[in-house]
Amino acid sequence: MARIVMKFGGTSVANLDRIRHVASLVAEEAKDGNEVAVVVSAMSGETNRLVALVDALDADAAPDGIKNGTEIEDEYDSIVATGEQVTSGLLSIALRRRGLKARSWLGWQIPLRTDMAHSKARIAEIESSAIGPSMEGGNIAVVAGFQGVNDTGRISTLGRGGSDTSAVALAVALKADRCDIYTDVDGIYTTDPRIAKDARRLGRIAFEEMLELASLGAKVLQTRSVELAMNNNLPIRVLTSMAEVGEDNPGTLVCHEDETMEERVVSGVAYSRDEAQITLLRLKDKPGMVAKVCRALSEANVIVDMIVQGISRSDNAANLTFTVGKRDLDKALKALEAGKESIGFQGIKYDEDVTKVSVVGIGMRSHTGVAQTMFEALAERGINVEVIATSEIKISVLIDSEYTELAVRALHNAFGLHKAA
């Protein structure tokens, strides 16, 4: 007998037929004698519908000079958290209709405690003194993902993709044997199969590789959930909820590096179109100037990603190029313009038509020639590199977005990712 946490995303519970199918998958695990907790997202499209209701009120004219920007995050969380509440109740009913013992749990009932940051809260603690004994008594716990409760007793939400984090955190708190993340794809692939038709599903991938891929644009797993699993050495299995009960569905196991079987230098190619490039022209070339730039952006709550400094044609000046998230571009430009005089630069250029393309693999620690292979593959196809960033197990480049798909396919082939290891 094992203790398992199963998580189902919005497309997996998109309608009543999908919820019935999920109930069958859960019942199959319970039939084997396992203790099961299930974490569910809102039905597909439901969170967007709820957010639209809030946005519609935000558009109302404000009486008596009250600004539309009045703080509403706590009530926002109360509204959007209801999507998961509905799904958890429906799945509990579907399980009971199959003769199984099941009950729904909301974040505040467990309780899953968070910090005070509404709409992007981080988990502080999960108590298992109630849910654990309930599972030991034969109840399937159906937990509303994405939500918790803060120290003031208000509902808090974890941000988009937070149900993954809920599931992994719950699995850690329950000392589960593994956490199964069910999605609409059947595992982790060497790259996006929509771009490279010969992309391969990986049997296993190391936590560190998955963490890099998730942070670099791979959408299958949420970054915070992978980090939490890695820190607690909790295996995650990614598999599809679209398979029939009893059908072979091995998925991909995300686990410790020592448990991976395939010997690969590079495990995958990721890309992100959510990048914007900013160049500060003729920034004063003296110690502390880059720190001033980063301080201005940090105070505006903008995260800087790739960064490179080059010498400009004028004396004692340099051009500084870096990237930020596309959604943060306006905020970054305003912060830089406001601090232009104190920072000490003469102009700004920016470009939204860029893509970050990355190769990732733990084999890069012990193998040479990865950068050479990458840059030769791009050069052969006439793709110019704007910015480069590296870590121990990844190389990222910024390119013109026009060449995104060509670059992904070129790198996928250059590293032989279409071939079985």
C-alpha cells in the first residue's frame, strides 16, 4: 500500500464527462489499496470567467473620487478560489456514486497556511492532523488546489499554476510516496512536439533539468512545484488524464539525478516568447552603474533575466542590454525613465519581437563542445544571437522571434534528441 497524491488540471476536469473519467482513474488507484489524496484545479475556463467578472467591476466609474485602484486583492482571492471549490465537490460526489468514501477539503479546512501576499501567496505550512487520519480511515481526500488561508483567516490564492504547487506541498506534508500530475499530454518531451514532430517523450528527467526547462518556458510543470519536489526529494510523475483506465500510461518520472537512466548531454530544448529586450545607450562606464539599473527595476518589482554589457563608441560609456518579462516591459521603461538622470544613461531602445531559446542537460557538467554545437547549428541557418546566458546545465540565447521554430528544430536535431538514448 502506498500514499499517493494525484493532481488534475483544468482540461482534465473541463466538464462532467471529464470529471467522471477522473473519478474512474482515482478509483483505480484506490482499488489497489492505496491511500489517495486528489488535488483539482477549476474547470477549464472557469478562472478566466471569474477574473472577467472582477475586471468588469474594475471598469465601473468610481463615485466620490474613489480610485479604481483601491485594494481588492483579498476579495479577488475569495472570488477566484470558488472555481476549485466547485470541482472538488463535484469530484467527491462522482467518487461517492462509485461507492467510494470521499470528502472535499478547501484550503482553509486542512488548513494550508500561506503568507499575506494575496493572488501570489506562498505556502508557509500544511497541517495534516485532520486530513491524514481521514485518509487512513479510507476516505479519498479531494482538495481544492490553488488556495489556502493566511494569518488573518482570509482566503489566499497561489497564482496561476498554483494547483501544481498545492499538490506537491500536500504530498510533502503527507509524506506521500509520489505525486502524480495528470495533464493533457503524456509526459515531458525533448521539446515542443508542435514544433519538432520527432520530439521524444522522456522516461525520466532529473529535478534540476526539469526546473530549468520549466523556468525557461516549458509549460508542463510549474516552477515552484518542481523546486519544492526537488528540495524534498519527492518523485513527480507526469502523465495524461486522457488515457483510458487500465491503458498503458507510463508518463515521465521527475526524480533525483542518480535515478535517471538515460545518459544524455542535453535533455531538452525550451523556448519562451514572453521576453522583451531593453538596451540602455551610453550608460556611464564606472563601478556601480549596473547596480543602479537593477535597483530601479527591483523597486518596480521587475525581474531582470539575461544581461550583457558592451562598449559603445563614446569614451567612458557602455551599452547595457538585458531582458525582462514582456508583461513587465511598460513598468520597466517607466522606472528607467524616472531614474534616467540618477542612473546616468542617454537613451533607451527596446524590442518585443524576441525569443529566448535554451538547451538544458545535466550532462553539460562533464562534457565539452555543447556551446560549439549550439552556435554552429544556429549559424548554419543564419540565426543571429543577441544575448547569451549560461548556467551549469543550460545555455540560453536571445534571437529574433521570426526564427523561433527554425532554431528549436535546428538545436533538437543538432543534439540528436530525436534519437533514443
